[in-house]
Amino acid sequence: MTAAELSVKEAGQKKSLYFKDPYMDLMFLHTLTLHGFKGSELGECYLAAAQIREEDLETYKLAWNSLAENVEAIARDAEAKGHRISARQSYLRAVTYLRNAAMALRPSDPRYRPTIEKSRALFRKFAALSSPAIEVVAIPYEGQSLPGYFLRPDINGQRRPTIVIGDNTSEELYYWVGPPALERGYNALLVDLPGIGLNHFNGIDWRADTEVPVKAVIDYLCSRSDVDSERIAVYGGGEGGGYIMTRAVAHEHRIAACVVDPLVCDMEPIAPLFMAKMFPASGNTESLGAISGEILKLIWGFTGPEAIKAMKADTSQITCPMLCLNETGDASELVRQARSVVADSSNKMSSLRLFTLEDATSSYRQLDNFGLKHRAMFDWLDEVFSRELAP
């Protein structure tokens, strides 16, 4: 074995970054990754981590919540003194740290909803201070509305391609498509689809026929003069997001391109594999993984066997090109579904990208290399939309 081969093999061996608990360590890695988008500071993250005792989840909540409060105070002081950039960046970091605290709270915990609401309020301060300002939107949906944010590279009103994401709270989704979309001349719409964010508390629950709320989103985009309705793309991340958008594009043919990381057209064999991998049973129902698993069950509809069984998509009805992102660590069933859909696609632009250790990622959904994810998806979208898009 060569030295290069040995280094790649060693890189693939899972080692703790900071915490012994695998899920807590993964979330810490995710928090550090957001440093590249001004969503965290390394020193602040390690300061919080040093205050956490893994066997006592209350210390986890307290550490991140205290850090969020301190950083919010920095933001308020900077804003009061007219330092808009410092204020904007600090508000965004406070959102990140509050997200971490919320992940350790069950949805039934009376602190959960106020924490999400506070995170949303801070993000809206960040949005107002952004340049151009991020637009707070409410998308009409069955007599109510889905909250979200519309991001534009500028305010000249130019009709631009737009990418939609809606598989987690909108404030979290900013990092997954926001900055890379704007840099490449795309609009981005971040939206809380049914069951996600605070929607559950407002009676807007998850539904397996995801094409219904996604249709409402596309209707909204097509009503905007700054959206090129011929170049609307969607992105679905994680197994829940992969299903949401795979199902949606099988019905909503105004969508011009779809990126899924990973593709899921039949959730029944996938959900138990995903839950076992991400939240392995340890007997500790008070672990961060166990509690986060309850949140994901709510926002992705993993509420029981019958609900999961209903999550199927007829991929023969998909007409737009699909980019399926997978990793060598994915379950074979995930890769099989993606390969099958790409092989059967009538669109020659459909493609499967299988990330390996040589791509410098060994974490769930490229949490350790967002730049790799963004290059893969936006370079492909540029090609699908037939021209390079200037910033």
C-alpha cells in the first residue's frame, strides 16, 4: 500500500473531533463548518464545548444558550453603534448557537417553541442587515401560509434562476444553498414546508404527498417578476429532503432541475436504516441523538410504519434532470434507488455523483466539506441551465 493509499484509508477511519458521543461530535463538526459562512467562530465553539459534560445534556443546552445570549449582546451593541457588518455576522452566529440548544430539546419541552421563535427573530435581524436585505415571505398554502426567506444577488429586478430548499427550518437551510446561490447569480428560496419549524404548532403537519405544498411554492415563485420561471431548481437534503423533492418533481413539472442528497423514491426500506445509522439505540433516551431523532421524526413524518410506507414516488413521471448525490458510506439501498432512477431517466443530463474519501469528505451529507457539495450541485445546475451565470 502506498503512502497516499494509507493516508486515505486512515482518513476513512472515524475519529472523534471533540466529543466521544458520535452524534454530538457530528453536530459539533457541523457547527464548525458554518465558520466558512460567518455562521460560527471556532474560538466561540470550543469555548462552549469546554463547558459541556456529555453525560449531562443540560450542560449542552446551557453552554450553547449562554453563548447565543453573549453573541446576541455583541450584535445589539454593534447595531446600536452603527456597525452593520459586525451586527449582521453576530446575529447569524447567535442563530447557529441557539439551533444547537434547540436540538437538545424535545418538541414537547415548553422551552422548544420559544427557542425556535427566538432563533427566527435573530435571523430576521440578520436578514434585515444583509445586503441586499433578505426578504421575509409568507407563501399562501391552503388558507394559511408557509414562512420563508427570499434571497437575491441584487435588487435590479432581473429575472434569475432560483433554487428552492425546504427540508428543515429555513434559518438552518440558509447555509445549504444561500451563499453559494447568491455568489453564482441565483435567487434562493428557503421555506418551512409542512411539519417543519413552527408549522406543526400551527396545525400544518407533514404530508407524504409533498407535491401539494411544493406546488404552492412554485405558484408563488412564478408570480414574482424577478424569477425566471423556466429555470426553477429544487434541492432536497438528507433522507427526508431527498424524498420531499423526489416525490415533488414526479408531479410538478414546472421544476426545471432537481438535486437530491440523497434520492429517496421509497422510504420504507430507508427510514429504519437511516435511524439506526444516525441515532443508534444506546439505551440512553436522554442523549442528544435520541432527542434529535424525535425532532426529525416530526419534521420528516417518521411517525410510524404506515406513515413511512406511504412515502413513495413514481419516478417514471419525472421529466426534469436529476442530480443524485451519494456517499460511499450510504446504505446500498440508497445508492440502488439513485442508480435506478438515473439509468431510467429520459433526460440525458441526469447524473449520479458518488463522493468518496478521495473527495475529502467522510461525513454525513458532506457536513465536513460544504464547498464540495456546492461545487457539484451548482456547476451541474449551470450546465443544465445552459450557460455560466456571472455573480
